[in-house]
Amino acid sequence: MALYRCNQCNHIEEVESRLIGSSIQCPKCSHPNPVFDTTFFVKKVLEKFFALQAALKRAQAETDDTDSEPTRSPTSPLPTSLTGINLHNTDSLASDVQHGPIHAWFSHKKIRITPNHKAVDTTGFYDEISILLGDNLALTGKIIDQIKYAYTKGHQSINVNLSKHSPEEIQTITAICREMYDYAFVGKFFYQKPEKIVRLTLQNSANIKKFFTGEWLEWYALMVMLEVCQEKGWGFSGARNLSLNFSNDDLHELDLFCLLNGSIPLCIECKSGEFRPFIEKYLTLGKRLGLNKQQFIICVAGLSDTQAAGLTSMYELTFINEQGLRAYLKQLAFNQS
């Protein structure tokens, strides 16, 4: 059985199982929405329920602990604790409170900012698919490139030849494609086993297009950062797609900006394609923000370790690939002021 829920008017109904993964129009408001497997849909609803229940208990405990404390100054916002939060299913980061330390940090530098709250809301599935793609880029890179090319040419589907892959690799790739289909990132998925060809029908959604043409790496960097902060017990304040407006009305957008423990800045610019023409821009931006070499990271998908090390030695920037991001963040001495 399958379930359909309209994100526009909240209409919900059961539909035929053959429609799972497809997008149909709402019978009430005509807004198009994807159809989900019932078990999958209920699982996600329960995950969100339990996450909200845990958040309520944490809030009640914090209220009990701080009843006798003096009121904190609104000019000294605190970083957000990630303890107990389900990072892959929370909207608790999409708030002014979570972005508070970032507002204060940029205000001190006389830079106006506009956070994109939705860009750190993980109640959707962008974060899950980004981790699958990033952690397996040696296998998924070809698929991402084909999807990007198909979108630029207006193609509706792609065929991925897996004949040169081992049985284990084929199993991993088809499992990832199945996940993309289950989460409605592709309209249809079929594995033609005799020919070892994966056939994917693409979605026309603008958000899905942006995801495959580059935003997947931004989501990946965000989730890696969150995982490391949660593991280390670091306070977190972070923004994705953060708009900056300098005093001279010069405008910039940062892929990912974080303040760890509320004070230590870190900027991660993500590139899944050409990055060389932007190096000078990043050097200038890093100086204007007062970030040192270790605090301004250029994460380039598929960059070799040798290239990353060479570029880092040449410029006052840190170059890294997606595979090295976790290790780099873990070894940084963020507890030093």
C-alpha cells in the first residue's frame, strides 16, 4: 500500500502501490507531491514524533535547571547543544536561536547577514542521500555526472553501465539507486541485470536539480560537521547558503559557515566541479572575514589527496576532498580560543 500527503493543503489518502516514487497532483489543490511506501512514511512520522518528544524532555529539563539562574544577556547568544538530537530528522537548527551566535559574530564585524533557515532543516531526505553519495563517491561520481549532464541537456532519463564493476560494487550502486528512488530523488529506477545497466528516470523538481548539480556536497559537509560536533560534544551554530552584505554593499554567499562552541569560526566552500577560477575570490573573502588558513576550507569532490596537499601548500586556504573532511574536522583543536 502507498500513502499520498499534500505538502500544500495537508490532504492525505491511500493510493495504489504502483504509484510509489512517482509524483501526482493533489485532488484538492492540484499541487504535485511524491507518493511514498506506507511503511516508509509511517517510519519517518514516528522518527519525527520521537525526536520531538526527546526535544520536549530536554527543554523541560533545561527549564528546571535554569529556574534559579539569572537571565542571560540577549547580546551573548549561546551555541546549540546537539546532545540527543537525531541529526538526520530535525528542524531544531532552522531557527533564529540556533543562528544567534552567527548574527552576533558578523554584527561585530559590521556585516549584515541573511540566514537560510530551510537550508539546515534535515526533516527532508537531502541529508540522507548526500551521505550516501559522498561516502561512496568513487562509485556514485559517474552517476552524479550523468545526472548533471542530463539536466543541462534537458534529458528525462539516464542509463548507467555497470559492466566494469565487481558484483559487490554493483550491489552497492543499485542499493543507493534504490534509496534515491524510495526517497523520490528519481522518478523511476530499474536494474537491467543481464546487461548490467541501471535505468533512472529523472525528476523535474527544481530542488532536486539543484541538489544533483552541486548542493549535495553542501549537505554532505553540513552533516559531517554536525556528526563531528555531536561526537565531540561541541556547541554548534551553523548556517548553509548564508548571505553576506558588507558595509560597502558588496554581496557574497557562503556555502557553510559555523561557529563551534559559539566562538571559533569555520567556513567551508563546496565545489563539485571547477574550482580554480574562484581561488582568488576565496583568498580575498577569507582576509575580509579575518579567517586563518585552517578556518577557510575548500572542499572539492573527487580531488586527490596529492592535489589537496599541493594546493594547500600553495595558497592560504585549506584544500580537502570529501573523504578527508571528517578526519580534518576531528583533528582541529577547536577547543582552543
